Amino acid sequence: EQCESAISISRLTRQGILELAPRGRLGAEHLAQWPRFFPGAFSAAECDAIAQLFLESSATAEIDERTSEGVNRVNRWDTDNRLRDSGRLDGVYARVASSLGVDLDVKGMTEFTLMHEFTREHNFFGWHVDSSPGDGKPPRTLNVNVMLSAVGVDYTGGQLQVGDTNVSAQKGDLYLYPAAFPHAVHDLQAGVRRTLVI
């Protein structure tokens, strides 16, 4: 099973604290810089524990089945930020900050936390962007992800593609890319792929 974690840290760049995302128009030279990887940020046991935390705490899963829009996945939301506010995710937030090499209150900057789940029945998420000017959503600068499943062991297929780049993340890898970059999760062939989004 695979989990990814995407952290909304738009306030970082607005405050000028962290200059990870390019500003203005994105040319080919910017695309080559993304996604950025931090291999092995989490152990396999930590990944399993994070997934289990969401499986045990989610009373119901949201089936996001908008096939005409290219979406067929399961979302397990941290409803009302209960996990975040209880402190059960503090270690995750601290590890993200230390992996990025910054001293930040990632927990305080987190707007939401969810775990994406792709299964044989809910197996794709077509091309999209997570932030566009004027879309009515709060601005999100970066998607920060932690891969919580092992490709070839827990699932096959279901590869993330960011622009022209196929992301080959392994279980426990932390990686990030601008939320406004087009990206997709291709069809899952077998197993379960989970992703944690913060």
C-alpha cells in the first residue's frame, strides 16, 4: 500500500520564509527542477503506522468518483483536523520540516490532511492542477508527498506523473512539486496505493 502526503504550505512563500516554488511564469528551466526528492525520509514501519492511523480513525471514506472528470479514488480526510489537533501527526510534521532542512511549524501551516487511496475499483486521477488563479480555492504553493506504499509489492501501475516526469518514489520517500504543475496518477493495475496529503 502506498501513501503520499501533500502539505499545503502557501504561507511560507507569501511570507518569503521558504523559496522552494518558482514565481511568475514557469518555463522549461523551472520544470526540470521538479519534483524534488528526499529519499527514505520515513521508514517502512512509519509509513505503515501512518496508513493504519488513517484507516482506524476514518469512520467513513469519501468515494470520489467523477469519472467524466478523470477522477476515481478514495479520500480519507482528517475530519475537523482531529488527528492534527490531537498531536498524533506531530512526528510527521516534524520529519517533513527536518527533511526540508527548515525550522518551521509545519503543523500550524497545515490547512488539511487526507489520505488518497487508489484500489482496483477506484484506480486513477487524471491530469489536473491543485491551484489555479481565480478557482475560488485557497492558494496552495507546494504539494509535499510521502510515499507510503511499495511499488511492485503493495501495488502495480498507479504511477504519478508531474509534467513530463514520471515520479519513481519508493515507500518512505518525501517529494514535492508546485501545486500548479499539471500532474496525474495513472491507472492502478493491482493492489492498493495510499497517499497522505497535508
